Amino acid sequence: MKNSASWEEVKKELLQNPETASAYDDLKEEYSLIASIIAARLEKGLTQAELAERIGTTQGNISRLESGRHNPSVLFLRKVARALEKELEVTFR
């Protein structure tokens, strides 16, 4: 049985390509936000469906958010944060 590579190993290999690295850098804020949402949801032991129910949306909307196929409003992110008992902070640096 072949060992599967971890996400970090795959990411490291992919980012060796300059075009891929540039595209990743362009989207790093989105990736960071998505990772934070997923980590907070898992920390609470919630499924996507349970999170969706808490904020009055569908599991499909949570799936699209977590996969990066949805561009959420600040209002939607605030609802997600509250459902996860987190504080939403948006900053410009």
C-alpha cells in the first residue's frame, strides 16, 4: 500500500513551481480564513450541517465557503464567527 503524502508535503512540492507559488500568494488571505473556519468548526466538534443550522443556512453554503467557492459577506462571516463562539476581526496592515 502506497503512503499518502500529507497536505504540508504536497503543498511544499507544489509551491516549488513559481507560477503556483505566485497564485498561492495572491490567495493566501482566503486560504488562511478558510483554514481558520474549518479549524474552529472541528474544534467545536460540528459538522458542516450543524454549523449551517446554527446560522440559518444550508450545508451546501458552508461547503462552498470552506472550499473557497463562495465569496462571503462580512455579515455572513460574522454569523459564522458567532456560531463558532469566535470573534470576527478584519484588519488592514
